[in-house]
Amino acid sequence: MSEPKSPEIQSVLTEGRQFPPPKTFSERAVLGSMEAYERLYAESIADPEAFFAERARELHWFTPFKQTREWNHPHVKWFLGGTLNLAYNCLDRHLTTSRRDKAALHWEGENGDTRSLSYLELHREVCRFANVLTQSGLVAGDRVALYMGMVPELVIATLACARIGATHSVIFGGFSATAIADRVNDASARAIVTCDGAWRRGKLVPLKANVDEALDRCPSVERVFVVQRTGNDMNLVEGRDVLWHEAMATASHEHDAAPLDSEHPSFILYTSGTTGKPKGVVHSTAGYLLGAYLTTKYVFDLRDDDVYFCTADVGWITGHTYVVYGPLSNGATVFMYEGAPDFPEKDRFWALIARWKVSIFYTAPTAIRAFIKWGDEHPARHDLSSLRLLGTVGEPINPEAWIWYRKHIGGDRCPIVDTFWQTETGSIMISPLPGATTTTPGSATRPFFGVEADVVRKDGSPCGPDEGGFLVIKQPWPSMLRTVWGDDARYQTQYFSQIPPYYFAGDGARRDALGNFWIMGRIDDVMNVSGHRLGTMEIESALVSHEAVAEAAVVGRPDEATGTAVVAFVSLRPGYSPEAALKEALKGHVTREIGALARPAEIRFTQLLPKTRSGKIMRRLLGDVASNRQTLGDTTTLEDLSVLAALREDQE
Ligand code: WTA
């Protein structure tokens, strides 16, 4: 293969530590060797239709599908002619098995309240709410918005919508009235399910009041269902608002799940986005479920005695796929937690794991970096020996954060699955399989079955080993998004026009000589320093590998000499103070780890970094701060506006 004159992105991260799967893990795993993975993967790529048709028969169908796939670039349909139901697959089909009385859901509130529902009990609640929705005149195809805290009723409402075929749009409970109104109006939702309030870090979030404010601008909404969680005063609008428990009290717990077309739009989910206006990503029924089911089965290696805890809010895709549909379709026991990880103390997650004997734990790098910042003593206080598998998702994980996670949470014993995927992909695309794959910190390793991933140059030609480029998917997969709600043109241009004809959703990556993928972050975050195009993630990882650093974000600032100068925002681990000498030490550290080309021109210490509500660092805003520019772009997804103000005041 000929070397390109100038690589699209220059990769500078070198990481060689390797962790083969523990033998005891592989022996009991759903998939226990790399040979088995290679064989199935080759099969899935050679004949994806045969591969997925066979797997789809593990699901419950009311009517079997007649055709496996129709690929009319860039639109795909899977399992044509079949009918099925998501809620039936998550609940009813377990009721004739030993799972009937097993816990489907364990829940703990922030204030310590608890609740457990068996599969039978969850089924009954879902049927009741499905009947409530139907009695209110809602039918298959209507859109229903859910704006709730992390309470069991959120899972119940999600599955009840799926049961009647109402397309749900879950709006993260941290969003404001404006964000609710935009999303409700974009989808013309006929109903909203909400709560009076939610508990977050001991404070009450007035969800119903936010809905009331939004609904002044939402003419499509006819009905509001309100779960009483916090008991705060609220305003009920006669004829529109219905109390959940009153409606449920008289509803029957029997309900026949609607047979829905394979391609029925099961849900819309608006992407948070670090840039631009949110898009309503539309997912199918059968293809989405198959992706959720299969990836959960293989990547999380679920067994009947597992207690599985994914910390994501159901308001994000990770919560849809890996709190609700994936684990429940596999008959797993899901643990769900309502509140903040640092309430009442910074050890809450570890206390939960010890109390509920959690065996599989799935969280985000942003959370892991917070745990590091909070100090090792918090996990050390708890018995985490029930854990057998750890996962991460949401951002590239810096290798040192991965090592910390393995040591302090996983007891140097649990495999880690670094799972790369997107709202748009519906389910995990690149990830280790824990019983098969040798992992390396920072690499999401190999593609899942049926995922034809590659790293290419701008012209679509494949990159060589370790050459940075664009991460593309060359063939459609079952849980691929189907369109952008109300804007199919945007679907086509956003995902298929940048590196045609491939699917490209914005990430840079490289593949090493072993075939492992290294995600380098969003292409928008690439900087051009003295003619070298550098991904910010690799410089951040070099910084985080210094003992004093908990978290780092790197951005570019215009510079006369080098085109772009590297500016690093750094937050420190406990016990280190923000001194000038440390700045110099960190610059030297980056020079040693990567080279002088990546040496930061400036280091700024900060307690907090601006993040989206799903925890991704908003480098665009940091770039504005570093360059002394005013922030003109959209800041509605920013979690905490005061962080930005503090950073501006903190200038040297
Ligand atoms: C990033 C979350 C590196 C990536 C499921 C992607 C990751 C975006 C990883 C999607 C990972 C997610 N390694 N980067 N393991 N997982 N990303 O839509 O930039 O919230 O495009 O979906 O997160 O974010 P989204």
C-alpha cells in the first residue's frame, strides 16, 4: 500500500499494554475464544443476510419476515414483512420460563428508597400503562414524549409505548423547558409522561413545572401523565393532566401487545451534539431490537445470575439500549439508580455495587475521570468483589483512566469492554468480546458482527496501519438509524455525503497492525499544528498519564508561528496544587510522551470542564475561551453554564 503524502490525522499515541481475557472468564463466556469471534465475524461479513436472519429467529415474531434486507442506498430495511413487538420480546416471552419470578428491575432512589419488580410484575405494570395510553386515545404511530427522572415508571412508560406502537421520544430530565418544547414540537407529540419532580444531588428538579412552561408552546399535546415521585406542589390542568397512580389503579393488567411492522419507528431520540441543532434520530423495531439483543448478549456476556448496572440515563441512547431493551430482551436483572454518583458521598456507586451485588458495571470515561479526581479511597472502602465485567462508552478513554478503572474498580480481575457506538448506530459497533478479545487500554479493539468498519482517507481509500483517518461503516447493519425525523435530506447529507458512499458520523480513528481500532475523537476536534493534524484525545491522554492529572481537554488557539498553538485545560488529582512549576513539568511530560510538536503552549488549571449533559467535553467552547473569542454557538446542551464563566475569569 502506498503511503499518503500527508496523513489525514497524525496519530501519536503509543500504548502497548495488553490484557488477555482471564482463562476463568473465557471458560464460562458466551464466546470464549478469538477463533470463534473471527469465524463468526467472517461469516457475518460474507453473508450478513444469512447471519442476521438466523440470529433474528432468536426473537419472538408474530409473523415471520419474508425478506431479510433491502438496501436502497442510503436507506435500508431489515426483516421485511415480519411483525413483532419490543415489549413482548422484553417481557412476555420470559413469562413462560424460569425467569417469570426473577427480578427484572432492582431500583434504588437517591434518598435510599428501593423497589424490585419481577418479570411478571413489570409485565403487569407495562400492560396497565399500555391500557391507560390506549384509553386516552393514543394509537400506534402517535408520538409520546417522556420527560422523567430515573424511576421505574420511566422503564414502564417506555415499554408501554412500545407495546402499543406509540413512537417514544425520551427527553433527558436535565433539559430545560425550551429544549422540551423544541423536541415535542419537532415530533408533534400527542402526550407527555412526566414526574412532579426528580431528586438530583439532594435537590428537587421541578420536572412538571418545566413541562407546564414548555406546553405553552406545544399545541400538539393533549394529555400529560404525572408520576408523583417527590410530592412537591404542582399545577394540574383540568382535562389535560392525569395522575399516573389514579389512572393505573383502574387499568387492567392484561394487554395484547400490538404486532408491529419490522420497520415501525420505535423511537425518536434527539442527539445532544457538541455542535449544531439537535437531530431526531429515528430507529426501527426489528433491526433495532436485534442489535440491542445481540450486542448485550455477546459484549456483556449476560448470565441469568448477573446483576447488571448501566449508569446511563434512559434519556440517552445508552439508557435505551443498555438499560431497557438489550438487557430485558435477554432476560437479565437490571439495576437502576435514580440519582447522582456523589450523593450523599462520593462513594455512592461503590456502595450500590456492594449492596446489590452488581456483577456487570457500565459507565462513561467522564465518570471514571471524576472518580479519579475524587480519590482512590472511595472505592477502596467497599466490597466490589461481586463485579466480573466492566464497560465504558461515550468518549475515547485515556489509557491511564482505563488502567485506574481496571485496578481500583475491577480489582485487576475484570475484563473491560471499551464500546464504541453512537445514537445513530443504535447498538455497539466496535468493542472487545470479554471472553475472547485481548484488550489494550484506549482501544475499542474489533468490530461487532456484521459491522464492516474501516479507516479511510478523504477520498475513501483505506488507510495503512496506524495511519489516522475517517472511521466509516461500509455496509448497513440492522440497528442503523433509518432517517432524521421530518428531515430525510439531512439524514442523507449528514451521514452519507462526506465520504461517499460510506456511513460517516464524524469520528477520526486509526487501525493498528493487529487490526485493533483506536477512536481518536470527533473530526471537528482535530488541530493543525505546524502542518501536523493532531487529534486532541492523544495529547489529553499524554497529560492524563502524568500522576498529577485527573482530566485534561486540549484545544487549538490561532498562532502566528505554528498556525495553531496547543492549549490544555487540566484538572488535578487530590493532593496536587496548581503551581507554575507543575505547568512546566506537564509541558515537558507531553514533549517526552509525544514530541515537541504536541508541546502545549499554555496550560490552564481548572476544577471543572464544560461538558454536554451526557458528559462529553465541549472543546468548541474551550477553544473560544483559549482564543479570547466570544461564544456565539449553541450552548443549550452545556451542562453547567457557570463553568464557562469561571474559565473566562481564570485567565492568566
Ligand atoms: C463518542 C453514545 C471513543 C464518539 C453511545 C461517537 C466514543 C459519539 C466511544 C457518540 C468509545 C462513544 N470510544 N469514542 N468507546 N463511544 N464515543 O451519540 O465520538 O452520545 O461518535 O452515543 O461518542 O455519542 P452518542
